[in-house]
Amino acid sequence: MIMAENELLAFRECWKQELTHKIKEDSSSNVTGQTSREDSKLKRYFEDFGQNRSLLKIRHDAALQGRIKGGNEAVLSAGKPQKEDKPEYVSIAEGLLDGRTSPLLERMQEERSRRKRQYHSLTNACSTSLQQQPQRKINKGDKLVDQFIQDLNETNDIPFFDIELPYELALKIFQYLSRKELGRCAQVSKAWGVLAEDEVLWFKMCQKEGFHSSASVSDSPCWKSTLRDCRRSENAVRSNWKNRVGSISQLQYELGKVLCDVSSCCGYVVAGYTSGDVRLWDTLHWDSAASFLRPSPAMVDVTPRPHVSHVSVNDGVAAAAYDDGCVDVWSTETGQEPVHHFQVPGRVQTLSLSSDSPTLATAAGLDVRLDQPDDRGYWRTLCQATLPKPVGVHFRSLTHGSGGRRGDSGPLVALSAGETVYLLAPEYQEPRVLHTVYGHPVTCLDASASRAALGVKSSGWAMNDGGNKIQVYSLDTGQSEVSVGNAAGDFSCINLRDSPAHLLVCGNKDRRVRVFDLRSGSSVISLYAHHMGVTSVQADDWKIVSGGGEGLVCVWEMRMGAKLWEMHNRHPVRHVRFNASTLVTANIPDEKSPRGACITDDDLTAHRRHRGVICHYDFSEDSISQDHVLPICRSNYVESSGYNYNIGLAVPYDILSGSHPSH
């Protein structure tokens, strides 16, 4: 121990001599006469240090032996000189000679003290602000993430943008988010969660997705739950469509009469028969029997009554045309007696009702007329026109729309006669030509609110230019927008009005169903559907329903191009119309008076194959419940249809017991 102390003293003496020698060299090199203040202070410091060397030696020995415990500060205050400015390396050397560690520790301690004071001041300020705010009690059911974000917000005072922006402006920003993005934002904080659960936000989201378009905000206490239920119901209905789960019912009116024409819209189905009768069904209320639409008093005494050639229906009225040129219009609410009646010379070629207004367009021979009721309910003729050629009878050519430039000036009718397509409106003095190509007749036509699509038959040299095509025109400008299709067969049906935006679905006699994208003019899908040609077709955003001349109704999945299921009935499918949960199809015979069969025969089951059939498919969720009963199952033995349906089970029991069975 003594040897170690002697070596330490020798080391300090050697270091002092070297340090003093260095100072002398620095002072001798400064010959300019400008001696630095630090060197003079250093000399005076070491002179004083030599006088107090004994005191430093006594302090060091006392520290080693543990004799001095609390008198270091007194000795240093007695032995140290007055406060003087010293170079930094001198302070380091002094600390080492005194037996202390590096003076950087003092600076670190000062920095720690300063930070500690700053932290305490910040903590005191935060605690004061928190005490002024009301304490918020966290429910036990809160999520851990929300509780963690709340703790961070209260501790560090982190501002979210909903505090800095007005609530209405933040709600406006959230309106551009999707359902998934709103769910993610609801997990950010309590404030964002309240904003993401706003009823106005979910009400607009619900209407954006097509649910409850006519509702108001106050109609539902929780629009988020309403949207969730609507989407769950939509998925269930889509699954029922794909798996053919639901109810199927046949709309029969009079056995022994042949079906002539069928139309459906907004839950109403109207049918005309060879007996001259017109029947109307309300498929939304099955408890109400089919309404018998009586003809006008002028036709009651006519025998035999003429066949019904065309029928049409919308949400407000139903119309029927007869072979003798008479036209009757009924109200779907009151029914029974017609509200409008007129007669045209010759046989009515085509008849069509507007889908959104009680406007009726009829064509007989060369004459075309538009009829519409006024504000008081009195029907009047809006306009009449005479065309150079008669309107074809093999397809529905009258459709309604309103161009954007015309505003609300009235209905607009597109019709074809030969190879020319005309536009007729009340403000036109004469029909306007939309399309005409000599020698290329129009085979089918359909129109929406802003476009008209027509199938054009090519012949001769034009077949080398790609075959038959579909021309799409703008009703606003009257100019051709796009030409699609490249088929060898004639286009037999087009559906533009009921198709999704920018899509067109059509059927062809070459047995194929095609879907075109009108933006690019390319084919989306082409399906080999019906071996006797396609007669009717409709599509939405995920499925296609087509009918063929062989009597098949096929449902296709558009994305995969796969057939989901099919149903077969005798006679060609002339009508296909569906909405979200229902499908109406009609198999209409080509022969209205079958040869070799007596329609008035007493055996009503003998000629079922000649009558045609109307099928109603219901894929809604409640249709598969126990409470849903088909109309045929509610019939009794008094009705001929019910008795005929159960005749196979009823006859044996009738013979044995003489009465109807209880089951």
C-alpha cells in the first residue's frame, strides 16, 4: 500500500514538472510581447499551488485512510485560491491531482438536473390541465386499443384533427371513405369513432349503395345496422339465385285459352289471351287474386271477341291492343273498367308504355301516335305521324327516353321501319331520322334515357366488313357513338334499358349471348346459350338471364361465364324480366290456333301443351320460410286450376268415400 502511494506521488511530481516545462516553452515562444492572459494566470496558479502543496498532500492522505469524511469542502475552501479563469485542461489536471474523477461528471450531473427540472415543470403543467378537465370513466367494454390511445392523448396531449377542424368539415371529409375505411378510422380514437358512427354518414352510404333511396334520415334509428342488414339480405338473395333456392309459381288464368303476349314491371304482370281476356297479377300481394281487366263497353257484345295482340304495363297503367285495332288502358290501382279507349284503322303492329310515365305509343300500319293524360286525368293525343314504311311486327321497337338537351319537354320515342330508325317527340313537327342504310334492315331495337341501340343486318359485300353489327347512337346529339358486334347471324334481341351502365347485352340467331362494353367497343363475354337461337335476354352487374326458342331459361354467372341453372318449358321464351329477387318468364306459343286440337274440349288436361305458361320465381329470403305458401297450394277444389292440379290424388278418394279428402 505504501509502495503504491509513493508511485502515485512520483507520477504526480513528474506530471507537474512536464506541465511546468510546457508552460515555460509556451511563454518563451511568445516573443511578440503579447502574452496571453491565460498563461499569466496559469503561472500565478502554480505558484499558489506550490505554497499549498502540503495542504493537498494532507487531504489526499486523509482520503486514503478514511479519516476525513465530511471536511473535504472545508479544506478545499481553505486551500483553494480565489475564483480565477483557468484553461479547461488545467481543470482536468487539477481534478486528477486532487484524486477526483473527470470534471465531465459534474457537467453531466448539471445536465441531468436541468432535464429533471424541465420534466417536473412539464409534468406539473399537464397535471394542472388534466385536473381542470372532467375525468372520463372508461367502460369495461371498451377496446384495449381505444383505451391505449385515450391514455396517450391524456398524457402527452396529442391533438387529433377533429379537435382542430369543425365537426361538419370533418364529417364532409369522412363522406369520401368506404365502409372498410370508416371501420379503420373508428379504431383510431374515441373522437374518430364517434365521427365514423354518425347517422348522416351511414344514411348517405346506404343510399349510395342503392338501398332505401326514397327514405329520410329519421326513418331508421341506426343506419349502420340497416345497411348491414340490407347487405346480408342481398348476399342471401344472391346465394338463392345461384343455387335456385326459392319458390316457383305458374300464373294461370283460364285453361283452354292460348297465351298471346305478356308484360311485367314493378311487380305487376299482365297477360292477354286468344279469348280476348286480359289478366293482371300483383306479385307483391299474393293474397289478391288476379284482376280481370274488362274491355270497353263497345267490345262487350262483339262475338267472337278478337285476340289480344299486344300488352304492356308499368307502375301506373296497363294497356292492351286487339286484332281489330282497339286499344284499352286500365289503371293498376282501380283496374276493372278501362280509363282510356280508342281504335285505329287496321291491326296494331306495336304497343309500348313508358317505364316512368303513363305515356302510350302505338303503331298501326304507317301511322304512329302518342297518348298521355293531362293534369286532370283526361287522356289526349300528344302527336301523330305517318311513316313511309310500316313498323315491323317481329320485335318490340317502341322505347322511351329523354335526352339531356331536351330537358323535361316530353317523351321521346325511337321506332324502326325497314332500314330506317326514327325519333318522334311532341315538339318535333315530323319524325327525325336517326339511322338509315339502304339495303340493311334493322332487326331489333332498344333505347335507354340517353342512347339507342339497333341491330343492323348486313348482306352482300357488307358481310366482308365483319358481318352483322349493333350501332349505338346518342339521343342527345343524334350521332353514332360506337359500333359493336361481329356476327354471322341476325341479332334477335337487345337489352340496353335494363343493363348496367356502359354495358349492352344482346342475343343472336347464331345461338350466342354477347355482352359489350360501350366505352371500349369490345366484347366482355360471349356464351353459347341456346341451340334454336336467343329470343330474350337481360343482365345486371353479375348475372345474365336468357331465353331461347327451344323453351330454355338459363341463368349465367357473368364473371366466370358459367351456367348456374336452367328451366325448360314448351314453346319459345318471349319474355324475360327480373329484379333483385324475382324473375318472370313467359313461354308463348307461335301457333294461336293449334291444328288438330279442340280448345273447347271438356278434357282440360289434354291441351295444356298448347296454352303457354307464365312462371314467377321468387328468390327472396321470406320465400323459403314456412309461412310462404304457393298460390296453387292455397287453391280449393271449387277452382278448376286447383282441382286439375290435384286430380291425380283426388279421384281415388272421391270414388271410395264420395267426398274430398281432408288432406
